[in-house]
Amino acid sequence: MTDIVPLRRNARFQLLWIGSAVSRLGSEFTRLAMPLLVLALTGSPGLAGIVAGARTVAFLLIQIPAGVWVDRWDRRRTLITAQGLQAVVSALLAALILTDQVQIWHFVTLAVLDALCAAFIEPVLDTAIRGIVPTSQLHSAYAQEESRTHAAGLIGPPLGGLLYSLGRAVPFVVDTITFLAATLFYALAKVPRRPANHSQPSTREDGEEQRPIRRGMRREAAEAITWLWRQRGLREVTAAMMVLNLLGGAFLIPLIVLVGERGGGALTTGTVLAGLGIGGLAGALLSGRIGKLLPPGRLLLVVLTVFGAALAATALPWGAWWPMVPLVFITLSTPSLNVVLSVVIARMVPEELLGRMGAVLSMGSMALKPFGPVLGGALAAALGGAVALVVLGGLLVVTAAAAALSRKLRRFTGDVSPAGGDAVQPGATPAGA
């Protein structure tokens, strides 16, 4: 029997992780710089929300087709191509800013193109982890992924604010460089081109290849949707995640407005947002212990409650720097939920369905997210940053109370359904199809 290589010595996973970490760091630079620039050019929090919302809408619309195509296509080539195109989109935006020709429709158009690239990158990364990491190491791998996300969230916003203070185009130029570097690391990682059990072309008696019959996109997407619907508890978790992503995705613009109302500049805002990274790193390190304390369903209820209470606490009148403290508590709890749910999905879903299921689950949990930035911008414009944050926090607490009424959600453990249960096998005809 071959010994399992420790995760830290798994070169393919570590190259994949470095590439995604570099890409995520660059995205964090522009996550702050984009609304700052739109606000500087237009003075409108609502328009800043529309730009962010347009990206999310495009991402959601293409997700399920992208998931189907990822399961069909060469995953390695798809990843490298999509990441390279994302670098091109970032370079175009940087050039428009450098030449003082950028307009609001440029932000919207290029945000949509960036989202189209990301819609292919994310499912390939998810399926690649399943293909290059042993099952026994999945929790450690996803914890490392989560630490990457929050490390970027820790150092990205303050660096993004600093880069923005050096010049409006600087964060976008650096973002382009990080995307190019990520493309190189992805090429070196050599992620699996196909699932391990992918059907290979057979040879007919006349010597010609006979390729597997390809079903229509609707039918392939329907397989994944039907699979999710029959997973009791997981569908309720997905519904709660929809609301969490709507309200949780709405707080960024009110927070930027709040810090500005209290006299904070770009660097202060970036440093305040670094609280998300501090809490996230700590939460990622503690995810193993926290994940063992509660099953996924109950953990989700705790996260909703803590998120809501902490978000409302950012409005306390204790200066421009104060919101950094409750932001730490927001992300202290979320990494454990992310890691636990990622491991549950990786273990439950057949590998040949991973691309589609990743898209369906993301689509389900994020279906309302496009409205988050628009909602946040509208609330900030109408009520001011502090009141908007209190309203969003209160709605999250109400969501936690409503979700707690679901017995299936409270009892959801993520255990794999027994064979012959409700699971839908790939290639089976969904009920009612």
C-alpha cells in the first residue's frame, strides 16, 4: 500500500493553492479600490452598489452553464484560459483609468466580463482539490483554502487602500500582475483534466473511436438540481445561505460610508476591513475544533446570529476605527462553516457531478447576493451608514430565528445518504423529466 504524502508536500495542491492565493490577494486590492473610485467619480453609493451587483448577477447567470461545461471540458485548459482572460480584463480597466477615459459603463461591462471568467475558475478549483487531495486530507486542504481567503482579506484591503492613495490605477495594475502570476502557477499545478472515473472513448469494430453519448445541457443541469432537492437538510441550509449572502453582502458600502462619515480616509477604511482578515485567519485555524462542536445545521444558526449582532455593533459611536472590532467577530465564526460545508459537499457529491453541483449550490446560496450591494447602497444613501448597518444586522438575527424553526436544518449533519436512498446517480433520468 502506498503511503499518503503529507499535504504540505503535495506539490500539485500547493501550487494550486499559491496560484489561488495570489489571485485572491489581487482581487482584494480592487475590492476596496473599485467602490472608492466609483464614489470618487460619481459621489453616488447607489452607483457603486450597481457596479458590484452587476458582477454578481453575471456570475450567477453563467454559473450553471459553466458548471456543465467544466464537467465536459478539459478542466486544466479551462482553468488556465479563464485565468488568463481575467488578466486581460483587469489590464483593460487599468489602461482606461491610466488614460482618464474610464466611465461608469466601463466599470459595469468589465465587472461582468471578470465575473464570466470567475464562473469557470471557481468550479475547476473545487473539482481539482477533490482530484489531487486524498479524502482523509480534505478538511486540512479546505482549512488551508479558508486561511488563504482570510489572509488575503487581512492584508489586501489596507494594501489596496495604500495603493489607491499612490494612484487610482495602481491597485488595478497590481491586480493584473497577480492574475498573470496565478495563470503560471495553475499551469505548473497540472490539475486533472477529467474525473478519475471519466468514460474514455471506446473503439468500434471498424477501428473508429466511439465517444460517450453527450446529453443536453438542461438534462445535465437537472441531474444536479434534482440531486440537491433530494438531500434532506442540505436544501434548507442552501435556503438559509441565500439570505445570509444577501444581507452579508450588503454591508460593505454602508461600512465605507460610515467610516467616511466619521472622518476616515482610504487607508483607514482598508485597515478597518482588515478586521475581516484577522478574524478569518483565527477562525480558519480554529475551524477543526469549532467544526467538531456543532453539526453543520446548528453551526449555521450560530453564524447567522453572531454575524447579525456584530454587524449591528459596528454602528456604535466610538470612532472611525471601532468597526474593525466587530468585523473580527463576524469572520471568527464563518470559516468553520465554510470548511465544514466544503468537506460535506466534497464527500457527498459524485466526482463527475462536482462541476455542476458546485455551480448549483453556489447559485442556490448566492441567488439573492446580486441584490446585496444594491440594497446596501440604497440603505446607506437613504439612512446613512450607521442606521443601514443596524437594519442589516437586525434582519440577520431575524433570519437565524426563522431558520431555527426548521427541524431538518437543525438536525443536518452532512452524513452521506445510504446507497439506494434519495441520491440521484449521474446519468439517471430526473423525476418528471
